Amino acid sequence: MTAAALVAALLMAGAAQAAEGVLERAEQALAEAAPRARIAALTGALAAQEAALADARAALRAAADRQSATRATLAARDGAAFAALAALRRIDAAPPLAWALHPAGPVAAARAAMTLADAAPALAAQAAAARGALRALQERADRGAAATARLRDALGALQALRETFASGRASEEETSATIRAIQAATGEVLCPHSAVGVHVAQDHLGTTPMVTLATAHPAKFPDAVEQASGIRPVLPARMADLFDRAERITRVENDLSQLQALVRKERTA
């Protein structure tokens, strides 16, 4: 029940109570009147009933007027409240949910508030989950952007290397064939790593002379060299006792500064 309806009900109750009192007094006067006076008493009772009905109608009109006035007042207040909410929204303020008014009146607003109170926790949980998902997506997007930037830098560095250096590869069969070919052509026995370099250099031969640097003695890979050339290489005389010498190992922690300090120390020793 709205406030205006409550006021109307109170006014109607007051008018009905007053009319009831008038009718009770008229009936009592009619019962106590002498037979000859009963006509006058009945006339008075009817007049009292008409007066009570007139008062009731007047009370109803007054209640209707007050109900209209109350509704107008509430509507004005609702308008002011919504205007305030709009103003707060424009200044990025966060009005509480309790300020939400229902245009149908206070009771409807109370019902709406109770509905919001029931729904708000679930909505808040869903909103929190949505915010969490958005944060996760943003973090993934940030990581993806960082990975893309690193990949772009790496591709740029690779392109710069390709513009400066040429490269190639050799299979195991090509490596063995190169060892045999160089041995047959020059008498030089190459290690597998040196043979790979010679093979790739031959693919890039042009008008400019090419110099290929050996990377190891063939005795470092005796089995592979023997399989390719039929010759088992031996260590040079200066290193003939290499496997009989004392083994020296210097252990360094996985730390760049310690490694740099060791290099500087050995360099000046």
C-alpha cells in the first residue's frame, strides 16, 4: 500500500466511524421515542444517514486529492533523485544501489530493493568472474605482444646475419664423401667438422678466393675418420701422451661474473 492509499484509508475509516456514531444515536433515539414521535425520529435517522454518507463522500474526495498530491510529490522526488543519480554518473561517482527508486511508489521501490538485494551477490560474483577473465585475457595479450616483439627482434637479427654471413649444411654421407675427396686430391685428412666447412665452401665458390679453416685434428674423431677414409688417425707427437697426462678441472658456479673473473685471472697468470 502506498502512502497516499494509506492516507485515504485512514480518512475513510474516520468518516465511517463518525457516520456509524451518528446512525447509532439516531437508532437509539428512534427506539426511545414515543409512538407519536417515531415519525420525527425516523426522519431524523434518515437525515443523519444522509449526512454520514455526505461526510463519507467528502472524505473520499479529500483522500483522492491527498493521494494525487502525494503521488505528485513522490514523482517530483523521484525526478530529483534520478537527476542526482545522473549528475553523479556524469562525475564518475558510484551511487549506492539503495538510491534506485521505483516510479510506482515506495512499496514498489522497496520490492525492487529486495529483489536487487537477492540478485546483487550473484551479479557481483559474475562481474568479479568476468573481470578476472578479462584480466587473464589482457595478461595473455600482453605476453603475446611481448613474445611477438622478441620474435620480431630475433628475425631482424637473423636478417642482419643473413646479409653479412652465408651458411650451409652437410649430411653424414656428404661429410664422409668430402673427407675421401680431399684425401684423394691433396693427401690431407680432414676431421668431420672441417669436412663440413669445406663442403659448404665449395657450394659458395665464386671469383673470390676461399680459405677454409680446420676446426680440429682428425685424431679427435678417429672412428668417423677411419670409417670415411680407411685411415685411423693418430695424435701428433707433441700430444702423444695426452691421455696419460693429469686431468685438471676448474669448476665455476653458473654465474657470469665468476666466469669473467676466472678468465681474467687465467689470462694474467
